[in-house]
Amino acid sequence: MFKKDKFGKTDRDGIRQFEFWDRRHDAGFPLEFIIAYYEYTKSKFLTQNQLYWREYFMDRPIPPEAPEYIRDAARVVEFANLEKEERELLSYLERAEADLLAREDYVRKVAERKAARNAARIVEEAARKAAKALREERLITFQLLVSLGMTHEQIAAKYCISADEVMKTLNNEYDDEIEE
């Protein structure tokens, strides 16, 4: 469309931009508004993205390094150019893939919850075993201290527990959980 540049030479610019300008009042259009002509058969462009657009408009493959929005535009046009049956089949395949991903996500979440419950059971069992070992150790220690002549109150003060707790330990009277 634009054969020559302002110097009369062959114009190679692929982009021409025209702004609205009021010569009489020497003012531009009140809104930023530009008309641009894109001549994709020319070779000189301002940015790499404009070259990607040229590839798109000339029905050439879009390089993988092109911005996602240009690749998206190519996919939209490609989808719109499909026959009705092809679009329906593609939509069906996309739904099937989405269903598969949802199922995989559900299975993963179920497995994570199961693993968390198993880990909680393992921690609870370890806590019960540790509490039992502590009670057995205290029983032996308290029996030794009593045999050495310490009173229940002295033992309670030493271990920062109540005298009743010392009695429970010596009499082996425990609930399932020990209070620390």
C-alpha cells in the first residue's frame, strides 16, 4: 500500500501508524486513538512480536517462543475454521480430558487425606507408647525414692506434679492418657 518512504526510497516498514489530528486547531483527537496499517508482506517491523503476528497472518507455524496471546489467537482461528463435526469432537475430547484431570485430582486428594490419617494414627500410637514408657520409668523411680525415705509430697515437688499423681503412679492407676 505504501510504496515509498518520506525520502522517496522503497518503503520496507511493515507498520504504519496514523493519529487523528485537527490541523485547524493544532490538536489531536481527545482520546488516544491510532489507525495502524499492517503490511505483513514487508520485512521491517518494530518489534519481534510484530514478526510473530506476520507469521500468524500468513498462515505459517507460530514459533514456540511467541507470546502466549499470539498462540492463543492462532488456536481460536484454527478452532473456528474446523467443520462442525470436528469442533464437536474436539469439545468432547476436551471435556473427557477435563474429567480425567478432575478424577486424578480427586484420587490424589483422597490419598493425601488417607496418608494424613495414617500419619496421625502413627503419631498417636507413638505418643501412647511414650506415655506408657514414661509411666513405667516413673513407677520404678518413685518406688526407689520411697524406699530411700522420700515422702509423696517431696517426690511431687521434685517432679512438679501433685501428690495424688505420685499415688496413682505408685498404685499403677492410669487412664489411657497421662497428664503431664
